[in-house]
Amino acid sequence: MTTSSALTARQVWTRNRGIALALVLLLVGAATIAVIRSQTRHGNLDPRSADPRGSRAVAELLADRGVTTRLVTTLDAARESVGPDTTLLVAVPDLLTHRQQTELAKATASSGGRTVLVAPGDWSVGRLAPGVTASPVTTLETTLDPDCTLPEARRAGSAETGGMRYRTTADDADACYPSERRPTLLRLPAASGRGDTVLLGAPDILLNDRLDQQGNASLALQLLGSRPHLVWYLPSPADSSTADTGRRSLFDLLPPGWLWGTLQLFVAALLAAFWRGRRFGPLVPERLPVVIRASETTEGRARLYRKADARDRASAVLRSTARTRLAPLVGVPAAQAQTSEALLPALSARLPDSGEQALRSLLFGGPPRDDAALIALTDRLDALEREVRRS
């Protein structure tokens, strides 16, 4: 009878219930925090949010100056709201699909109003601001000087515009706040002569916790307060206009920080594997605190086999050991001691009275049915070894 060593369902649950409980508690805690936070907090660059990364402060300052702020989350609402007396702020242009960007550019091209793009990258800048390209390397400087003739920038002075840098082929563009000769703020007049498009390299001047730094507040109020109405467009995944074949892949939706973080974790894992797998030199023998006799070790292992009812393993060990000892006695190499084709003919030639079939059953047979058969197998193996030694 063969004894299975597979764990039962109860044993698996006993061993892993601590991990399962920890995962359940983690999920419950995350869901609770998400529910609590969702009642009082909004996302980044949200004009309703009073969080450090929100933009409620600039919206209230604009309201004090008579500028109304309207939040929209769909492309259709953003397109319908553009006009000569409106400033359209696109908070995260890179979240828009190519089709959405093309439709938004058509709507704003002849509107006569102002369009402000917050930190557009390669994915969106070419469609929303034709003739402009984004530098693949962002600037490490945060506070920059205007260094241009744009009135809004000259009145604001130094501001935290450091982030995306741009290049343009337009001769009439206002290029401000340069970093390494590339501007982080661009103003592009519309081809129709009415309205303009402003590219802002970083969102810092709009954030609650950065509004009071440098000339951030002055620059933000001037860029967003040039018209009596401000439409704040926060792209939403729930927008039905995103359901097109031009959607980006999962990797395109991930921000660059996640990709760099994943690469760093991969490198760290490789270094950890190298550290854990490297050799520290030859093994050093260590004296055991207690000397255990071989007979005690054998007896302890036998008791484990008996407790597990593992007669198959016990008989396999006995037969393997017997074959290893018999092989050199009959002239069989140690490497072939466990093969019946080499060992059995040599034993039959040494013991002609013992049939080859009986030797095969003894040395390569199946597991014993019970403990008595196991003991009988042990006695027969000992008798065979003694007979070979005497012959």
C-alpha cells in the first residue's frame, strides 16, 4: 500500500489561515479608508478640493475677482462651454485619447477664448498645440525667472513652473520661464487672431500648498482670470467619449514614476538575489554540541517512517542500501548498483541456486503490505548479503 504525503484541506487551512486573515483585514481596512476619504476629499487639481494637491484656493481667489469657475468632466461639456469670454483649463491632457484631443483642438481653435494645458506631454502636446514638441527630459529646477516679454509673467516674477519643457516653430509665441534655453511656459496666439493657448510645464502654481510661494498666485490668477468665465476640465474615465479604438495601452496610462519605480524594484531584487546567492567561501566544519550515535539516528528515522505508515519509503531505502552494498561484492560498478540489468545477472552468476526472478522480487519488488512483511523483507535482505559474502 502506497502512503500519500499530500496535505489535506484542513492542514492547508491551518498553515495559511494567518495569512488569509491578514489579507482580509488589509482589504477591509483599505475599503474603509477609501469610503471615509471619498466623502471629504477630491482628486488632484480639483477646484473643489482643499487638500494640499487640490486647487480650491485659486478658484476662490478667482471668485473674489468676479471670475466664475465651472467644473466639467466630459469632453462634450468642455466643447460646449468654449467661447471668447471663457478660459478652458485642461487639468491632465495626457489622460485624453487621441480622438478626444483632436475634437477638443477643433473646438478651441476658433473659439476666441484661452485654453490652458497643464503639463501636457508627448502624448497630447502635438494635437492640442500644433507645432509644439515636449522635451523627453524634464527640468530639475522648480523656481524659474520669466525672461520674456509676456506681461503676465513679468508682473508675476519668479514662479514654480519647472517641469515639462517645450520647443515650438511659431515665431509669434511667447516663451517664458526657460530652463536650459527651453521654456516651461508657452503662449501661442490662435491662427484666427483671437484667443490663445497656454502650455504650463508644471501644475505647482495651481496647487493649494504652493499657491503662496514665489509669484505662483499672481501668475495663476492672471493666466486663468483673463476672461470672466473659467471652465475647469478634469478628464474622467467615466466619459463615454473615451470608448474608441484609439485608446492607449495599460503602460501608456501609467505615469513615468511607476515605470521607473518598477525598474528600481527589479534591480533591487536582482541585487538581493545576488547577495543571498553568493558563496562566502568553503564550508567550515562545526563541532556539534551533542554527539548523537548512528543507532539513535537510525531508530529515530525508523519511528518517523512507522508513525507516517510509510512502508513504501522504508522498503525503498532498505533495498537501495542493500543494492549499494551488494554491487562491489559481485563486481558491479557503484554507478550501476541501482539498475537491475547490471546487478541481477552478476548476483545470479554468484548464487546459481537463487533464481533471477526471486532476486528481482527481493531487490526491486513492490512495497510490503504490512509491518510483518517489512520485517520479513529486512531479514531476507540481510540473509542475501551474508550469503553473497560467504560465497
